Amino acid sequence: MTFEVLVEVRLRPGIADPQGATVERALPALGFEGVGAVRVGKAIRLRVDAPDAATARARAVAVADRLLANPVIEVSEVSVLDGASPPEPNGSPP
């Protein structure tokens, strides 16, 4: 079976996030009041061939730990999606 997996990587608490700070400073000028605590990370989608969801998740965790995240400054969270097609990003054609 093939599983759709989402790996989210973000900076550990306490690690400075200059990109998040820049976004946060720009929000009021764009009319977005009351939005704060902005942290920027990255999302990586994978398709993993595995016999079951638990194995797919374990394989994705191994990929995240060894390649996608720097464990010194980042944490990763792995989710096996429900099999439905992921939503298209904003601005992408259907």
C-alpha cells in the first residue's frame, strides 16, 4: 500500500525565528491585527510504500530524523494522512 505522509518541521521553542518575526512585523501593515506568535517552518509531503500505516509512519519518522530536520534546533511531527487527496495549495490550478 502507498500512504500519504506529512512531515512538519519547525524550530524548537527558544530558538530565534527571524523569518517568523519578519512576518509578524508585516501583518499589521497588511491589515491583520491581533495575529501574533508567528513561527515559520516547513511541511514535506511523502508517499511511502508500506504494509500498514504504522510502518509508513515509522519510515517517515526515520527520514525526518536522519534527513529533513536538524535535531539540534528543530523538531518534526509526522502524520499519516487519511488517504484522501491533499488539498491543492492556494493559487494552484485544480
